[in-house]
Amino acid sequence: MTDDETSDARRVRAAREMPAGHGPPTTSAGDASGVRDLGDGLLIRPLTVEDVDLRLAHVQALVPESGRDGTPLFAPYGRDDPYPVDTARASTLERWTRSLDVPRWGRSWGVFDGDALVGDGELHGGDLRSLLHRTTLGMGLRRSHCGRGLGRALLTTLVDWAVAQPILDWIDLGVFEGNAPARALYRALGFVETGRAVDRFRVDGAHVTDISMTLDLRARRA
Ligand SMILES: CC(C)(COP(=O)(O)OP(=O)(O)OC[C@H]1O[C@@H](n2cnc3c(N)ncnc32)[C@H](O)[C@@H]1OP(=O)(O)O)[C@@H](O)C(=O)NCCC(=O)NCCS
């Protein structure tokens, strides 16, 4: 365990003593390994092809939490439009096995509580060679594990990894306007708003404004 990881573990433990929504301060591990041992049985690590079914099951369980029981709407799937798990398996494996200089690459990380996958984050490349300097981020934790500092630790892990990839200069993402926790987390780690698409998604009757945010990785390499 590195000094940074020890410090992360301390922050996560401290966050557990705090009310939900008041997690630890910004981390800055600068660790490109993509592995972060948070202590107390919590681990962030890259997912491999052996993890694909675990990851799909996680997303299938996560999506129905969107917009329910106090959780903000975060997924672009309605009640009658479930996450397409069958097609997702093949496309996920394809993304994970492409190198970063090939369009449609992807890498995912898991947040494990013991053996249970309780969160995931993904970075993926665009469809064109001319997009290879940018990557798009998505992430989600199960409600049971939100508000404990894990989102910050996961995002920091992904950003640190991306900073260490010379081919990547920007991380982009889209976040629903009403998703205050996610927007606050992204702002806290330096993402800036670049645009808004009003009525971008319609989910179970809701007209959803999608906010584009971006992080300039070059500024972190100075
Ligand atoms: C959004 C999400 C990743 C945040 O992760 P998290 O582990 O809950 O957040 P953390 O405990 O690490 O907190 C990090 C920061 O997020 C913000 N945040 C977290 N919970 C919040 C809440 N309830 N209200 C407002 N801000 C909140 C704060 O800025 C916080 O920093 P602070 O602790 O210094 O105040 C997580 O809640 C999640 O996965 N939600 C469901 C899926 C989702 O919305 N994904 C993003 C789609 S774009």
C-alpha cells in the first residue's frame, strides 16, 4: 500500500463517520496503476474480461435505482426500456480488448466491497481516429455505497490513470441537470461545464436537460 492509498483509506474511513453527502476532501494520488486499496475490504481495480458478467449484473441492478427513492435521475433508460444487457456484453468485451489508439476502445474500473461489485467507472474512446485524444466518462455506485467518499476515490483513480496516458488530453462527460451529487463531484475534481442540451432525453415523461462537462488533462501534466 502506498502513502497515497493509506491517505485515501483514512479519508474513506473518516467519511463513514460523517452524514451522507459530506465525504472526504479532494484526493490527489497521482497513481496511474488504476488500483486503490481503500481499506476495510474496499478496493478499486481495473475490470478484466473475466469480470464482464459481474459488471453487467451491476449495471442491471444500478439502472433501476435511477430516479427512485430519492436518488436523482441518472440513467437514460425508462421503465419500459431496460438496459440492453444482451448487446452490451459483446460490445463491452470489444471495447475492453481494443488498444487506446483504436476507435471505440474502453476501460472499466470496479469498486469492490469484499467480493461484491458496488460501483463502476468507465472511460471510452469515440468512433473516429480524430477523436482519439478525448475520452468519455461514465460512473455509478449502488445507492447503498453513495455518500461515503467512494465516488471521489473512483473518479480520482480514473483521472490519474487518464493523466498518465499520453494519447489522452481531455475527459468529457454528460450529466443530467437534476443530478446535484454528480455535478458537485465533477466540479470538485476540476471539470467545467461546456454546454447544455435542453430536452436531450425523455425518460418516463421527464424532459431531461443534459449538461456537458470536460476536464483538460494537459493542465495536470505540468
Ligand atoms: C454521483 C456519485 C458518483 C457520487 O459518488 P459518492 O460516493 O456518492 O460521492 P462522495 O461521497 O465521493 O462525495 C464526493 C462529492 O460529491 C458531492 N456529493 C456527494 N453526495 C452529495 C449529495 N447528496 N448532495 C450534493 N453533493 C453531493 C459532493 O461534492 C462531495 O464532496 P464533499 O464530500 O466534499 O461534499 C454517486 O452518488 C452515484 O454513483 N450516484 C448514482 C449514479 C450517478 O448519478 N452517476 C453519475 C451519472 S453522470
